[in-house]
Amino acid sequence: MKEYTSRLEVPVNEKWNLEDIYSDISKWEEDLQKIEQMGEELKKYDGEIQDGKRLYQFLKLKEELSYVFNHVYAYGMLRVDEDTRDSNSHSLLDRAKALSVKVSASTSFFMPHLLSLSAETLKGFIAEEDGLKYFEEDLFETFRYKSHVLSKEQEEVLSQLGEALSVPSTTFGMMNNADIKFGEITGDNGEKVELTRGMYSKLIEDEDREKRREAYKAYYQPYVQLKNSIASTLSAAIKNNVTLSRIRNYPSVLEKALFGDMVPKEVYENLISTTKENIAPLHRYSQLRKEKLQLDELRQYDMSVPLVKGVKQVIPYDEAFETMLKGLAPLGEEYISILKEFKEANYIDVRETPGKRSGAYNLGIYGVHPFILLNHRDDLDSLFTLAHECGHGVHSKLSSQHQPQISARYSIFVAEVASTVNEVLLINYLLANEKDLEVKKHLLNHFIDQFKGTFFTQVMFADFEMKTHEMAEKGIPLNVEVFNQTYETLFREYNGDEVVFDDEVKFGWSRIPHFYRPFYVYKYATGYASAIHLATKILEGDKETLNSYLTFLKSGSSDYPLELLKKTGVDLTTPVPIENALRKFSELVEEFSRLD
């Protein structure tokens, strides 16, 4: 696979086109000024919303501002992610962030004012102004927050602190994406070269154990060196979460995080407890991995290497895209035509280049289209990442097409369902169509490892988040030692006694960006469990499930996440979806153990 030393070397058809948002920077500048003016206009409504007409005018202008701001912010963010070293792009994003704080301050009066009204008064406003019907559901949803909204003056202070409160996340992002330099490894010609993330993802799966060990040590080197700085940023982020939950009168940080989605904390707690009760198959898999690799001791750098040797699939991007289309064919012609559009219209940024943001994501922009960032490596993992992010992308596009702006943006809680259904359908397609027994074993091994990473690892991360936030709530200081001890204890509990503990393992917490978005990672696991159910039904030819799933993708945030899922037949308020998923994992491990 070609290694690109500059973004300029990447073919045009493998880069997204940001001109779809702004044809030139002057248009961006115009919108930035427009937002500032609109913010000033919104401020004038302070104390002036006394009837339905004025309420409607305020809300309409606020939504218009939101529409423009999303374009301005997204453009800056996408520019930064193309090359995190580019100071000009950072300047655009910083200006957008600063304006966001200013706009937030200018509208901070509204929530306290709205919640000072009675439900009867609000109903009267809606009755006298037809335009408010569009906002009605959102307005009454706001009343759920009544006990968590502060006075007008306090809300204004909090809004002005927005930028400062985001510093831990911003600082970690800069360290992780721009500043961190990994250790050196031995190149193919015997020379020492600096490890990159892309190289690491390859080397940690290499059949040569010494290469894996060397890459593992080099990868963790900067995280161990920066342990105190990163612990400081994570501790600050957690303390901010605790402080905000107390200021806003939530019983706990967890309940604050779940409040918006109307998810009871029992769903979160049940996910962790049900997984721990059914952890034995994961421990069995660790034993199986040790046996298959014929090792005296199993270490963390042995956990990603394929157990079927000699099967190293090279899948060029174009081939990966075509394979994805075939695998997702059960979702129907409309779905496949949207995927083809993604490639043909340059919605996807494909290749890893120096300075580019690591990982992968989808960003849906209402009124434009989805933008998908990849760091494609022409391997099996990259094929699944492509399918995963395209799942998010189609979800964004269908919700934008079928929902008004107010309900087009879906909750993160349901987002992972759309991406993971694609992964499950794809692996089933690959397994069903593979004739070579060795390749089939390799794919089954990949499915198990994917399951482990998307479900078990995320549950462990969720457990870590819950425990560290509970410590902060009790006033226990958070530092490197506390993070290390907590992470080590959980790692041993989830992975079992077969894995020999390398010292670097306990620093695993230091490299997880999602910890700066509190209580996010559990949604990967609930999404995976939901996806297992839906994909299984779709593959069985259940037309009702297929239709309800496509409707789900078009629903945005038109209902609460748990309710949207219930309409597809998935009820996460019970342990059943989690138990079913764990049963599926056990079956996969047993099937793999029988193949020889």
C-alpha cells in the first residue's frame, strides 16, 4: 500500500470536497459575521418574549443561526482534521468556538425564561401562533429540565465558561493528534523508524511476535512519558463533569449524562452487570488464543494477531467498497444507491497523511451532506471501518432527508446501531461466501475480535468511567496511581488470568479520547447488542424488521432513543438484548474452537 507523505499526493477522488460547504474562505467569513449579527439580534429578545408571536420569531431566528453556525464550525473542524499541524485551520476553528461561546451567552436568558412560564401559558402562546406548532414538542421537552436550569445570571456565567470547561478535552486532543511522537521500531531494512498509528495497527497484528512487542512498547512510550500531564487533563475533565452535575442539581454525573436520552441508569448498570455475569466465554477465548498461538504466556501484544496464520488479506479501497456494497445488499436498493453516491460525489476522505486526525468518523451537516473521515490501510479492519462509518453516513443522510432540521440530528445512543448493523451484515456476507477453510477461520476469528473490541472492551471502558466519576463525587483525588489501579483491576477482571500483565497495560486509560465525552462508550455496546438482533432478523428475510429498521434510520430524534429502538423490536430496558448478544459471542467462540 502506498504511504503518502503529503495530502497533495492523494488522488482527488479519495479526498472529500470542502467546497461543498464553502466555495472559498470569503463565504465562510461572511457567515461568521452573519452569526455575530444574528446573535446580537437574539440578545434583544431578552425580556421581550411575552406572547406567541415574539416566541416564534426568537425560535425561528435561533434555528436559522444554528443552521449557519453548524456550517461554519464544521468547515473549521474538517479543515483542522485534514492536517492538525496547520495553524490557519486552527485559527478558523478557534474563531468559531469563540463565537459559539458569545452566541451561547446571548441566548442564555431563554431557558430560564421559558421555564419560568407555566405549561398553560406556553399552550396559550402555541394556540395564538401557528408557527409554534413546529417547535411545540421541543418546547415541552425543555420542561423536563426545569429543576436543572439555573437563574438567568447563573446561566450566562456558565455559558461564558464554556470554552474554559472544554480545555481538558482540547488539550488532550492536541497532545494525542499533533504533539505525541511514538517510539522507534526496526524497519524492513533494519533501520530505526518512528512508529505511526497506521503502522501500529498493522504491526500489532504481525505474525512475528518480536515485531508486535517492539511496536507495542513504542506505541505506549509517549503515553507513559506524558502520564502525569494526561492524568491531569482527564482528572480535570472528570471534575468538570462532577461540578456541572452538582450545579445543575442532578443526583449523579451518570444520571446527568443519561437524562437527555431518557435512559434510566439501570440500563447502564444492567449492561455492566449482565456482561460480568456472562464473562466466561471471553475468558475461554483468551485460553483458546493462547493455545492457538502455542504460547507459554499470553500478553497484551498477542491479543490482536490473527489466530489463523498465513492469511493476510490485502483489500484495496475500491475492492473494499464493492465488497461492502455486496455485503449490505439485504438493506435494499435505496440504501445501496446512497452508498454509491458517497463515493462518486467525494464525501469520503480516504487516506492517512502526516498530521491528519487519527481514527475515523462521520459528520453529517444538515443542508449539505455527510463527510466521512478514514485512515484507510487496505486491510480487513479498514473494510469494516468503511462499512461502519458509511452506516453513520446513511443514517445522517436519511434523517436529514426525512426530518425537519429540529429533529434531523439523531442521538448518539442510536448512532452506533446504524454503524454496527453494517458490520454484522458484512461479516455474515464474507463468512457465507468464503470457500477457503483457512480464510473462513480467519474471518470468524475477526468477527470474534471485532465483537470483543466493540462490546466487551467498551463495557470495560464504561465501567472505568463509572468508577472514576464515583470516586470524584466522593472527593477521592484522581491521579496516575488511581487511574492505573482502577484500569488494571478492571482489565484483569474482564480479560481473565490467562493474560500476563505487562506494565504498559495499566496506562490504557491514557490513550482513550472518548473519556473526554462522559459516558459515551457504553453506547457502542448497547448499539452492538441491538445490531446483532436487527441484522439477524434482516438476514433471516424478516421484511417487517427491515422496514422498521429503514424507518428507524429516517427518524432522526423524532422520539426518544429507547422508544425508537422498541419500534424495531429491541427493548434495552430488559437484559434480553445483552444476553442474546453474549450468547451469540459464546456460539462464535465454540464454533471457532471446533474448526481445524
